[in-house]
Amino acid sequence: MNKHKVIIKIITNNFNKLINKINDLDIIIYSISYLNDSIIIKVNYDDYVKIKKRLFYYDIYLLSDLGIYKIKNKIRKYYILLISLVIGLILFFFLNNIIIKVNVIHSNSYIRYIVSKTLEEEGIAKFRLKKSYDEIAKIKERILNKYPEDLEWIEIEVVGMTYQVKIEQRVLTKEKQVDKACHVVASKNAVITRIIPEKGESIVNVNKFVKKDDILITGEIKYNEEVKSNVCAKGLVYGEVWYTVKVTLPLEYESNNYTGKKRFNLSYEYKKSSKTIFKNRLKNYVTKKKKLFSLFGATIYLNTDYEVVKENKKYSQKEALNKGLELAKEKILLELNENERILSQKVLKKSINDSKMELEVFTSVEELISKSVYYDALPPENKESNDES
């Protein structure tokens, strides 16, 4: 076993007498050197303590630790500086890779809206880490594939801590517009809550009830009640729709009681595999992860592991009812995107059977209800000819 060794200095004018006294204490001297009024020796740390205690009438100084203990003492002495350095490097990396603004440049509000919404869904948003060149290339391709009739070209450029997003809108020829005339219609029964028209004429208002397949934005461009041209109508229309969700909830459940003990750890994810850096010595625990940064395809997380004691519990009827509403809400949210939301919930039916609560929950949701439907349309001059004949 490698013992803790130290270098000490002892002031003396009689070297032989001092060395004899050290030998009498049955102490091993690994090395010795002489100065004018002192000796410098290497001994075990425990022997240094013994010398300090037994030869207290000498002036004895600890000069340095040796081996790993020297390193430990250096770390202990400068740990604040080291921690500050590590935090500084992390902050530098973080600030150098964070985005504080996404600037979508285009004069058309509809184009800005659909691109901004899609970018956010792809993780390009304020206070997110910068994407790699390959990730941005794939995101641009997905956006163009999602809106092939609206977007011709898109460029996402990093300027400092900002994404500059430049767009070129796809312009269809007049012939193609006539051949592909379309209406925006309702995909289901709903009460209109929001209308974002881009092309065509909106023929419904907010708070109006519409049925499935009702026209919301028409592709017919009229003047004095006469159709002058046909376009492919575009726009987003949101409406309030309704669902009934059934939930079954066991009244008995297992609860995690926090003991107050916690432990910090680091973990990384790389190519769909995840691993913690240090072994966790807590028996039962739950982990909360906080993303620190991504580097070379690996993502580093700071884990906080909280020790828990598991306990079997039973919901009261009120608690079970609230939990059931939460589960019903979660079911609906799984089907919604970021721009859709739950407006209200109401319990229609409640029953308790065999230690289970069964609920039917009426849920009102604001969601995107618009879809495009093509129709046949003749150019105005052809229509006039047919009318005359």
C-alpha cells in the first residue's frame, strides 16, 4: 500500500542527536539532506505527526505532501478557481451556441406564419442551441417538402446569436392557378375561433358554427356577384371542436416519498444510447435531467437524483377525479400540435367499480379545421362563351 509521505524541515544545531531521537521513535527516514541550521527529511505522514508530538521542543515545518496527496492538496487549495474555470468554459460554450432571435424575412404574413411555426416545431427557436450544418440542411428539406406549393427556396443563416431565415415564395402561373382552383373547407363540425387567410376570400366569421365540408375561404374571386377568376385558396382556420374521452383510473397507486437526499451526476446521450458517468449509490431514486450542451453529436446532461421511498396509497374521490381529468387532458394533447389547445373540460359520467373510477369527460378543443379541396373552374372568357351559347 502506497503510504502518505511528506517532506519536513527540523531546525537544529546537532544533527546526530536529532537523528538518534528520530530513530528511537522507530521512524523510517526515506531521504535526508542537511542545511546550515536544519535537516530536511522524507517520512510517512503518521510519523510526521509522531515527531511533531514527541519532539515538540524543536521547530518543525511541513514543506510539502508527495504523490497523489500533493495533487489533492493543490486541488483543495485552488478548487474555487478550478470550478470557476469549468463554469466559465461551459458558459462560453453555451453563449457561443445559443440563439436569442429567429428573424423570418418575407413580406407575406401567411408565409412568415407557416415558416415560423414549422421552425419552432423543428427546434429552431429563441433560447435553443444552434443546429449543426447537416441538421439545418435536413430541416430546410422538410419545410420545402411540407409546403411544396408555397415555398420555392429557403435559406437559414447564422449571424452571431441570430438565425436569419430568407424565403422565396413559389409563384404559380395563371394557367396552373385555373387548373388547380380550390376552396379551403372545414374538415369537421366546429365553431370558428381564428382565421388566417392568405389567398382567396374568407366567407365565414369568428364564432360562426360550420359543418364538415362547408367552404371557409373560397377560391372564386367575385366582382358584383360575378366570378371574375379562380385561385387556389389558402389559409389557416381554427375552430372549437368537441370530444368525449373515457378514462379508467385505479384508486390505489404507488407513491414516491422524497427523503431529502439527492445526488448530482452527469450523463450523455449518443446515437440513441444513454449512460451515466458516475455510479449512483441511492437505492430508489427519481432523476431530473437538465441539458448542458451538445458536442460532436453527443448531448451532455446534468442529472439530479432524488432519493425516494415507495409507498402504496389510495386516492380520495376528489383526488381521483382531478387525476382522471389530467389523464383525459393528456390523451387529447397527444393529438394536438403547438398551436392547438384545450379550452374546457366537463365530467359527463362518473362511476366506481372494483377499486377503479371510470369517467367520461367532455372536452372542448381549439384545433386546425381547414383543408383544401380542388374544384373544376373555367377561365372567365370560356365561361362567358358557354353562357352565350
